[in-house]
Amino acid sequence: MTDIFGLKVIDTTLSPRPSIDSTDPDDFIFNTIWNTVKIWKTQLSQVTVASGATGTIEINHLLSFIPASIIFVETNPDVPKRFFWSGNDLAGDTWQVPTSYCDSTKLHIEIGNPFPTTKTFRVFSLIFADNGQ
């Protein structure tokens, strides 16, 4: 690599230690010369769901393809801790796994409320794209 611009982080665990001028992608932890997945959009949303019901959040992604996404859910807005959605039991509560998927226009999120009272869920979502287009 002969250009001098960008960010390069070499993998110092390799032996011998690679040169910053290496052309082997495996020598780098990160290098802005090569395309990497980027966060295209983040959004904090909330939905109030009655006991036993399901709430829905839809987020337009404005991309020309179906992107990857990750969501994190807060079950208690008074305690701002986000949980990556999974099948794990959260804080001893019975937890219904939220579902999420992207289609050609939106990220769709559905959250069921198994709690005995109406509950507000805050959802932090990340949508990824390689070039943001």
C-alpha cells in the first residue's frame, strides 16, 4: 500500500509483526482502505404494550437492499440497561423474545409483553450497510 491516508491498525499478535505497508488484509485488525460494514442508522424507539399483547415498531432504512440489524431492549425505562435480544431470562422475569427482521424498506420489531401490567419497552436499533447505500 502506497497511499498515506486513512486509518490502519496492524495485528500485533502476529509473528513476525507485520509492516504498516503490508498489502495482506490478514495483517490488519482494521484498515480504511478496504470496505468494512458500517453503522448506517441508529434509533432509540419505545413502545407501550398491554399485558399479554404484542407491540410493533417499524423503522424506515432507506437502503436499496435488505440490510443486517441488531436490536437492544430496555425492559425498565427507570433503569437504563439495554439487553441484546436473546432467549435469556432478564432480571428473573419471564421474557418473551422480541422478533426483528428487515425487508426491502423497513426494520420490523415485535415485542410481546408477558408481564402482568402494561409495560413500556425502549428499543435501541442499529442498521448496517457496507457503503451506506
